[in-house]
Amino acid sequence: MSLDDLDENVTANYAALGEETTVDLDPETRNELAMLSAAMGTDTDELLRRGVHALFQQAVSSGDLDFHLRTGYDVTYDEYLAGATYEEMTGADQYPERDEDRRYNM
């Protein structure tokens, strides 16, 4: 897969999410969410938004997001943000492959 494939999938997923998403919560998650809501005095919608932001930031900081993007799409998050791969940005993809057998032939 490529940078274009990733961009198409992100766009499709964004559209599929819409404005609201319903999630079934298991008892442990429901208990933790209730505890956070009571302790912080914040509604559950805001806590869920914060949770997604925190998970995203942790995945970016740890390199986990880049690992999964490189595995699935052969790009990094920085390349996605730039809209081009490192090879495209540096021009490395513009040169033909060297033929090692004919390297010193004149």
C-alpha cells in the first residue's frame, strides 16, 4: 500500500465516523469511565475525546503509529502530513537503479 492508499482510507474512515459514534462498553471500561467522570467532574463525552487524543499522542510519541503505518502503508506519519514520501521529497526516487554489473563499463 502507499501514501495515496493511506490518504483514501483516512478520508473514508473520517466520513464513516460522522458526527457521533456509539461504542459498547465492557464493565471494566464503564467502571473506569465512571471513576474518571466522578473524580474530574467532567462528562463522559469529554473524557472519551480526551482519551482518543491521549492515545493518539502516545502512539505518535512512542513511534507505535509510525510502526503500524510503515507496516501497512510503507509510510510514516510525517510523510502523511507532508503529503510525500522521503524519497519524493529528496528526489531519491528520480534516479534509475544502478546496474552493479555494468558499473565500471565505459
